[in-house]
Amino acid sequence: MMDRVGAKRGRARFQALCLALRPDLLRFAFWLCHDHALAEDVVQESMLRAWKAQESLEDEKAAKPWFLTIVRRELARTFERKRLNTVNVDDLVALEDSSLAAGDQADLAEMRAAIFKLPEEYREPLVMQSLLGYSTAEIASELNLSQSAVLTRLFRARHQLRALCGEDTSGDPQ
Amino acid sequence: MMNHEQYRRAMLANPLGTDPEFEAHRASCEDCRAFTDGVLTFEHQLVRALKVSTPISAKILLFGTCSTARPTKGARWLALAASVAIAFVVGAGIWLTPRSSLAADVVAHMADEPTAWKSQAALPAGELNPVLKRANISLDPKAPSVSYANSCEFRGQVVPHLVVQSPRGPVTVMVLTHEAVSKARHFDEQGYRGTILPIPQHGSIAVLMRAPGTTAAEVDAVAAQVRAAIVWGS
């Protein structure tokens, strides 16, 4: 009886964790795969995998990076399984694609299109830092890079993004 | 000693960095301070752009099973019944999970917007007005200057999240038209001191400060000023 109660509590806690982390995981997956439906599938599949492997999560405080690693692996598997269609961002903008739509905030739609134009090696650490709040050390650990390599990529990501968005980059270092 | 190029490179790599050498250069160089303001404004926009909306109604099914064998008709009915049961349990779980307190959710939201407190410069009207308009509010011309404005997802609604500059430092204001409270609630959590004020017919507003040593009376005084500055649409 106690085991059943314990299992029920564990399930509820795990589910609460999934609910809390899901929005950011969905956004992360979306910024890497350009596709809301695919991002949902990847996150759903990742949560099933996480559920099955929950014993390996020793500390709930480490849940976010733990889930993120699972989502990254699941994305990699998805990319391996099928060659995803490439999307021309200019075409999306012309069609006012819903993935870039930002209601009455036209400036955000422009920036979203610019983010997709960044090479993935720059976009991924940028999303991890600005959206998920990862430190340089955490990004380096997740991407298996040195911290200086991460900082270089982040610098280039913002420099390119500012240029793509028409910002004055004359004061940026080269 | 850090030079301009090193500072700007570090700024673009990590705009929220708090390295003392970084801070020292910023304090001593006017050009780099102006550069910093530009980068931080851009960073606010970047965070807003990255926060694409996510479907909140989608279910999380944790107990799915896979089988390669074709199920029998009876098994299919059982599977259908199980799916309905799981959906019900998950739905009920979401529905019945006690909501955390409003104050705790407001404080938790602060962690989602780390750039909000950074800039002290007044936000251009072009960035502020769309956020206010979306919530059908405006600000009295005598209101304190607003240095940050964003339309944030909060408890399933889009709400204005503002930072106004007061003599006691920056003050965060969240306009919660969908959250009615019966009386003012003070809170002191995770380094934030604040209050949630009821606004009859317009829900409530949350006002938070993070200056250490801020008293409840000071929070009340700022909250009263903010409340008076908001003009509610019909």
C-alpha cells in the first residue's frame, strides 16, 4: 500500500516537473527544428524517455539540464531518421508563417526570422543562454566545447543577429 | 585593465555578465556605457522573440506503451478505454493540482526575465505603447519612467510586465487583470518584497522591489503611486 502511495506521489511529482519545464523545452526544440508540430513530438517522446529513465535523475534541481540533454538527443535521432525539409526563412516571412507570427509586434517577427538565419552552431548556444538562462560553463558542458569557444560563438551570434536586424554594428569589435 | 574591444566582445558574448573587471570598465567609459544600453535593449527584444508561445492545452502522456504486434479488436477497445482513462487522469491531475500562491508565481516569473532590471533608461514610446495597448491600459503622463515593458505569459494569460524607476530603485509591476484578490497581500520571498493590490473590476496589480531593507510601508507608498498612474480602458 505504501509502495503504491509512494509511486503515485513520485508520478505526480514527475508530472509536475514535466509541466513546469515543458514550455522552455518546446521553445528550445522549436528554435532548433523550425517546426512547432515536430517540436511537440520531440518533447513528448523525450518526456516518455525521461519517465523511463527517471532513476538517473538524482537531484530534481538538475532536472532542467537533464531534460534538455534528452531533448537534444531526441532531436538528433529525429534528424538522423529523416532528412528534414529545409525552410527558406524569406518565404516564411512572405507567407506570414504562424511560427514567426507575433501578433501586433512586427519587430519580433523580424527578429525571429533573423534568428533562424543564424547558423545552428551559433543559434543553439544563444537560445541556451538567452532563453534558458544557462551559464557559459553549462553551455560548454552540454555542447562539449571549451568555454572560450562558447563565448566566441555567442559573440558571433549576437554580432550577426544585430547586423541582420539592421542595428548599428559599427561599434562592435570585429 | 580591460580595453574597449575586450569589453564589447565580452558584452556581446554575455550581456548579463557580472565580472568586476567588466563592471569597472563600464563605470569608467561613457562610450561603452552607451554601447551597453544598446546591447541590453537588443537583448530584451531577443528574449521576447525567443519566447514563442507554446500550446498550454497539450497533454503530456507519460504512460504510453509500444507494441509491434497488431492488436486484436478487443485489445483495441481496451487500449481506447485506457487512453480515455489516462487522458482523464492526466486532465484531472492538471486540474486538481493545487495552484501555487499568486505571490510565489509572480516571484518565480522574475527569474524568466533576468534582463528586466538591467537598464535604467526610459523605454521609447514605440516599445512601451504596444504592451500597454494590448492590456487596454495607459499611463498617466506624470507616471515614473518605464525602463522595461513586455507582454508576458503568466498563468495562461498575457499580462504587461513593466519596470518603473522610483527613487528607491527599479520597481517591477505586473498588471493582472485576470487575477482578482479580495485584499492587499504583502510578501517577502527570495529577496523580493512586494504587494498584490486589488483593483476593483480590473483584477489586481503586483508591485515588487528587491532593494534590501525595503519596508512594507515603502512598498505600499510605491504601489499607491503605480496604482494612481495606471489609466484603465473601458
